[in-house]
Amino acid sequence: MNRSGLVSVTFRQKTTEEVIELVQRAKLDGIEWGSDVHVPIGDLENAKSVGAQTRAADLDVVAYGSYYRAGIKNEYPFSDVLETAVALGAPAIRVWAGDKGTERVSDEEWKAVADDIYRIADLANEENIQVHLEYHAATLTDSAENTMKVLNAINHPNVFTYWQPSVGRFHDERLNNIKQVAPRLANVHVFNWDFIFRLPLAEAQQHWQDYVDAINSIQSEYTNSRYFMLEFVKDDQESQFEKDAEILLELIK
């Protein structure tokens, strides 16, 4: 079942209460709370409060959007990330597959990232929380092919991937990417970027309709509700967010 949401980093400058109000007003279903501003790692009382506020507003806590990078030294250990996600009541934690793209990583570094993802997936599974990989450049998930290489090598039932349109790729390439990651596809980050410029979602509505249709047609091992979440809007404007939210709801209905 398709559900809608917002990635809270879209409005880093706003309070949690303001973010919740925006999502309610736009009639979206939930929020992926980020660890950088709204739900800092280790602040368990805040995490509990944000989770409670979200559910009291009849919204879902979609995931804990962490900046944990597997296979390298992080400011906080994953145990702290996990503890905060538990306090938040998040069903999933988004993590990053290292800090280098596949063209720059050594075999040893690649293995370290994969091993760490497996390790944290085991830890998260004990708390009934999934691990979702960010689909992003400058990581081991910098393409659909490389994402599946990581997932297949790990072969862990608790690890899934996000998807978002890779900037600078052709439309047909992006549709093929969806088919490649389909078996392990969890949530989707929704935006319209032209390299460095953020644009109204309406200008890419037909492309996004194709993406949504392709995602709806796949047979996936991911059995929970899949969230399509707005991530960043033109000029960081509330009015643009509201327009994009209307388009999003049309796309996934």
C-alpha cells in the first residue's frame, strides 16, 4: 500500500511542532525524522517526545533518518543510533553505505562496509527495526547495479534499499534502475532536481507517474507499507511544499 510523507530535513529550520503541523495541513501520512536536527542521536527524551507528538497528530513515524555510515568511524556508534530509533518508535533506520563511491573504494573497504551493514542489521533486528540503505552517489549504493551487489552479498533479510532518481540520468535509465532494485525496495524519496536547482514537482509529474507506476508493478520482498516522501522543495518554501504535496497525493492514489 502506498503512503505519503515528508523527510524532516526538508525543513531543518523549523521546529518539530511546525513540521508536524505542515504535514497535517498537507494531508500526508507520516514523517521520516532526521538525526541531524530534530531527533539528535542519544537524546532519548527528545526522541520519545517527538515520536509521541507525531502519533498524537495521527501521523506515522516512517523511519529514523540517520547519518550513520557503515564501515567507517562515526561520531556515534550504531548502538546509540539504534537506541534513539527505539525511543522514537521508528520501524526503520536509514543508513549510508560508506563514504566513497564504488570507483574509489578498495576491496577491503568494500568488505568493511558490507560486513558492518550485516552487523547493524542483526542488532536492529533484535529491536524489530529494519535497516534501509540510502540510494546515493559517493557510497556503495551509487547505482542500482551496485546497490544490488551490496544487498546480494550481504544477503540479510532485514536490509532493504531506498530509491530516488539519480541526478543527471535519463528517464529510461531511472525506470530501469527501479526494476533492478525492485526485489529489495523499501521507501522512496521524491523530489525534482535539475542538477543543483530544486524545481516544482509538477514540472516532473509525468516522469514521477512513470516511476510510481513502475514501483506499483513490481513484486517485492518488502511487505510493509511503502512511503513516498517529499525531500526538499523549491526555495524551501511552505507554499511550494503544499503544492508538491498535492501532486504527490495525486501520483500515489
